[in-house]
Amino acid sequence: MSTDHAHHYENYGKSGPPPEIDMVGNVPEAPQVPEGAEAMTILVTLPPDSAGTPPHRHSGPVYGFVVKGAMDFELEGEPARVVRAGETFWEPGGDVIHYQDGNHLADEESAFVVTMFCAPGQPMLTVVGPEELEARRDRRAPRS
């Protein structure tokens, strides 16, 4: 954590030691939040072997933290990866397609907390149809 983000306490300790603060993730060049955006934080629990949400997009940026298990994660233009408990992920929102957010584990639940910034008057999540997926297949990272 840089000193710009460090927490400083003057005369702390009257009621015990200070809290321990660990940086678990950051986005150095975070995308713009739409003006007038609504922020919402949700907990998503994926049953064992769940495929998660179909390919979709969000109207604003999304920041998340896997609290248990492991999640398959893939954004348009990036290779698919596994995000494990204690790790973070983010999406810029807007036109970028989020292809995967399924449970990587076949025999146990996975869960993540995500905060989304939704543009006013737009849904939090919009599913992308097969025709658009086909038209944009050249934007998807090669799959192994």
C-alpha cells in the first residue's frame, strides 16, 4: 500500500491497538463512474459447478472480492483466469462483455462480493445475445 493510501492515527491506543489494514487489490487507473450512478454491493453465492451468469455487460465499473472458493472469470479481450478466495477482480463496465463468472469448483460453493456502479435509468446487468457474441467473437481472447 502506498503512503497516499495508508491510514494514520494520532494518539491511537487509548482503547487498544490500531486495526490491521492490508491492501487486497486496487485498480491504478480506475474507469470513470457514470454521473449520477447508483452504487450497489451484492453477495453472489455460486452452487457447486454453477456456470454463473450468461455473458453480459454492466453500465458502469464493477469491483469484486472472492470470499470463498474460486471463480472462473473472463472479460472481453482478456484471457480467462481463475480468481480464488482472497483475490480481487474488476470490470470497466460499458461496452465490455463479461463472458464468465462461474464456480470453478465442482464439489463446493464459491462466493464473491461485488460493488457495481450503475448508470441512471439502466439495468445493473444486461445479458448479451448469441448474435452479438458471434459478431464480436474476434474480440475474445484465444481460449486454450
